[in-house]
Amino acid sequence: MMDGFETIIFEKKGHTAFITLNRPRVLNIYNVRMRDELYEVLSAIQSDSDVHVAIIRGAGEKAFCAGADLSEFLSAPAPVFARHVRWQRDVWGLFLNLPQPVIGALHGYVFGSGIEMAMCCDIRIAAEDAVFGLPEVALGFIPAAGATQTVPRAVGPGQALDLLLTGRRVGAQEALEMRLVNRVVPRADLQAEAEKLAEIIAGYDQRAVRKLKESVSRGLDLPVSIRSL
């Protein structure tokens, strides 16, 4: 386990890495410190050949992540400095380019940055109590970490605009029906289900697993061209 973090817990068990968002008293909202600590942890996972799968989850009973800490992110520094920091700490790009599959174990509130983090995961498992929402438009801005691109790719542009333009909340079952998540399980089974899936994936030939993920990721925006062997 890597120590010294304030906002996350990072552990390794076997070939699985566990990232726990650890600000339960404020519903695990995403702040600058969490961004920097996630960047450090994701960088470590990226270069660790012993990690075959990662699971990301939220501490506490109420939320996976209820959004961003607006008191920090809306008091922005000068644009040039902000762009420099963002380039140095491109958490979302790092998330999307991890060679290992990432499983999101989602419960409670999954709002704003919480959805954007979940959409960076390859497989999303939701507890029955999960509630999803993108409230940014009601606050006068747009999602800043890719939801305008990742959500339409998952659910289609019509469903995505319904969420993005209205800010409405959807429960776990509706999220499953619109393909925002892959599975819905009882809250008590969420962690076990995520670990079971991770164990299955970790047991396969990792060259094949990583190439499968890379092929899907790189091929999404390319025309289909199939040649027989």
C-alpha cells in the first residue's frame, strides 16, 4: 500500500489495484489534492506490470463521488498557469490510456466529476442505490472532464443530451437501460462483484487483455475494415 495520501487510499491485493476515493465526510468530492494524488497513483499503476486490473470505488455509505469541489475549481488561477498545471496533471488522459482494464464500483451519489471518472472506467458496476446526474448546466458551465464526449459514446447523443441539458438524476436501473452502466447489483454485493470480475480478467493472458482494450479504444473513431486471416 502506498502511504501519505489525504484524499485516496491505494492498495494492491494480488494482481488487482484498489483506488478508494476517501473524502466521505464531503461525499468524496473531487478537489485539487485528489487530482494530484490520483495522478500519482494512476502513474504508478500504468508502469506496474504486476497490476492486471484496477478497481475504483468510494469510501463511506453515501457516495462514489458527488462532483467537484467548486470552492477550489471555480477560483481558477490565471489561464496560462491553469493550462500548464492541467498539462502536467492530465488525470483524465492518464485514466483513459491505462493499459490495464479499470472497473468502477459505483454507489450512492455519482454526480458531475463522479460520472466523468466513472466514464473513464472500462466496466461500470452500479449498486441499486446509485444515482447519476450531470448538474453543470444549472450552474452555468459545462462538464470539464470529458463528459460531453464520453457519455455520448456510451449512451448515444440523444440520451447524453437529455442528461447534459436537463441535469436530471437517474437511478441505477435507468442507467443500466440507457447503457451508462454495465451491471446493477445489490449494495451489499457491490464490492464482491467487482472483485470477482477483476479476478476473472486478471487470470487471463495479459498480453491478450491489454491488446483487446487497446483495439477497442483505438478503433472507436476509425472506419471498420475487416480482413480474414
